[in-house]
Amino acid sequence: GFMKGKRVLLIGIPIIVFLLWITGSVNLWFYSIRDIAGNVEVYYLEHDTINSEYSVSIDLSDPKSNEGKVLYDDGENQIYISDVIVRNEKEHLVHFRTSGNYNLYGASLVTATKHSRVENGWFTSNFEANAFATYRGYTFKVYESGTSGLNYKDGDDFGLYLIPHDTGVTIDIAEDPIIDVTLSNLTMHKWGRN
């Protein structure tokens, strides 16, 4: 009687795994937006430009306190601060992470970078957002410090230099540690099944 019980258990596990695989759950453990984006045969890609502006306040006196602050959230796609770096009086940076939505039917991602398909399954990534900072009443353009491809399961990341190129503005953290960053012209990526 002992062997019988064991055999049932061994048959049961493959069936459960098979059912999970059929429903797509197993796939999603290993799956990512990058996999969907790279699968040109199965998924098409559409871009939409989001015209609204989105802002977030950064406290330069306490860089860690900014982690997780949300710039954009539409319920399915988020952009949030992952890191603020204050190196010296001339160099302050903010890094953003994006989190999209994906399943076996497709994916969506909103980010400052436009990821486009080129030939042979390769991608190009171009920073296309307009980025401005406002500090003590002055608003000035800020520039990207770097962008990534679809490096995470659910998105990408990008950074901005919080440096006023306008010589009339000097950031003095002791005087005022708060700087607002505003992004517009974000790109909504939508992948769907062909």
C-alpha cells in the first residue's frame, strides 16, 4: 500500500506544472517586457506620445528620502525615482525607473525613452521626453545623464542631470533643498499580438 501513495504524488506534480504552463503562469516567471519586445513575429509595437506634463519634487538635502517618489502613474504604468545622487555643488542627478504591465497577450510601458525596432531584431532607444527643473522660481531645461534599454523584467531606467545650464541659477542646498522636475512628451509603448 505504501508505494501506491507515492506514485500518485509523482504523477500529480507534472500535471500541476502542466496546468500552470497552459495558463501561462510559468511563462511569466521567466517572461519579461524585453522578451515581448524582442519577439517581432508574435507582437507588434505601437507608440503614442503623452502630451501632459508630470512633476515630482526632490529634496536634495536628503537624497534617500526621494526613492520611490512617483512621477507618473496611470494605474498600469509607473515612473518613479530610484536614486538621487548629490556629489558636489556642481553635480546632482536623479535616476528614474519605469514599471510597465505585461502578460502573454502583450505589454505596455510609459517612459522618457522611445524604444523602436530596427532590422534584425535590434532596438534603438532615444531619449525623447522634454525635461525641465524648477528651482527657486527659475525653470530651466535639464538633460539626460543616461538611458537603458529594456533592462528590467518590467521596464527601463533613465537619468537626468539636475544642473542649471542657465548661469543665472545656482543650486544652494542649504538655502533651498527642493527642486521640482517636470517631464513631458513621454512615450507610451504598446505591444500586442499580431
